[in-house]
Amino acid sequence: MIRFRVLGQVRMYDDENRPMEVPGLQRRTVLAVLLLSSGQVVPREQLVEQLWPDGPPRGATNALQAHIARLRRDMDRCFGAGNGACRLSTSDLGYALRLEQGELDLEVFETLRLTARQIAEADPSAATDMLQQAIELWRGPALAEVRQRGERLYAAAVQAEEHYVLALEEFVELNLERGHYDWVIGRLKALTAQYPYRERLFEQLIIALGRTGRRAEAAALFRRTRSEMVNEFGLEPSAELNRAVQFVLDDGADESGRSSERGAR
């Protein structure tokens, strides 16, 4: 059971899968840093840096200790008496949070994503299901309310979201290969609006449009995408995107040629 979530707002979940908001932005920041380093000691200096990125105030160490004590009490309320001290330990160097396998949504997401990639060729149906489960774990931007608290948290959030978009692309690709064109087109129209700089999403949409006979729409999409890339970044589309539209147009030309031959007979 997932007990901690960072794919969205930072939350804890009790035995009944009910969310418990951790009070205070600084306390959620401490929890987020500890979750991202699960099982490892996080030095006090690193936690202080995340809590006060503009420089620690006088008494920062005592304030950190107070946040840790309150976080332990939050865990006692969420998981039962004694769990706070059992999970969140103190050492000479700093603090460590102990998690069981499968308790952190980010860990579950990565396991599903990487396993799906490994089995995609041998079992595309199972891989598709795994990717859908992984994508459904997301409840909003990673580390939503604490990601701006320091470079480490921001970098972790950016990396998680890059992996999320990769999972979306791989999920769409598997559905494309299985011929779910109408679903793919609807999903990709939303995704290309949400992620206008991901060429692979446009490549997939162009191919899906072509395979449903909407070649003019595919060509118009390519022209619009190319124009935006050139005007905004001074870059031409990638070789993959060019090949995708050429494949669609060539396939249409082949179909037209075959139709003409049938008519001549």
C-alpha cells in the first residue's frame, strides 16, 4: 500500500488509504527531502539549506529539531503510536526515514515504468496496463508545493516529470501499435497542447492521423509545428518528425496510385 505521495502534493496515507495533510510548508519540505533519500541519512546541513534557501536564521538547528519532532507526531497520528520514532531515526549526522518497498508513489511509478519498458516487446498488453497504472499515480505536478524550496527538490521534480512524459509517450506508442487510433488521436491532441515542445508526441499524432486516412490534417499539423519551431527556436524539425510526415504522405500517394490502377482496370 502506498503510504507517502510526492507525485502531486506531499501527503501521508493511513491504513484506510485516507490522506493526511502534513501541516506547514516547512514540515512538508522536511518530509519531501527525507522521502527522496529514503533509507539514507540526510545531513542536518542539507535539511537546513532546503528549509531556508536564502540563509538559515539564528537557531535553525533547534527549529529543525522541532520540525522533526512534529513530523514524528504526525506519523504517530497517521500510522499509530510509536511509528514516528520507528520510521524517522536520528544519528550524529542527521536524520533518516525508513520506508517499506511500495510505500512511496514515486518508487512504485518508476518500478512500473521500467518493468513495462523491459517487457514491452514480449508482452505489449501487460506493458500497456503497467504504464496506465504508473500514469494514474500522478495527482498533479511532482512535489507541487515544495519544489521551489531548493535546488535538490526542484531537480527531483523536473526529473520525475521528464519520466512521466516518457511514460506517456511509451503508453501512446503501445496503443498506436495495437491500432487504437481514434483513442490515440484524442489523447495526443490534448497532450500536444499540454507539451508543445515534445516532438515525439507530434510525430505520434501525425502517424495516427495518417493511419486513419486524415493525411491532409497530418500535413497541416506538420507545417504548423515546423513554423512554430523555426519562429520560436530557429530549429528545424528532427529527422524522426520529418520521416513521420513523409511516411504518411508517401502512404497516401501509394494508396492514390493503387486506386488509379484499380480504376483503369
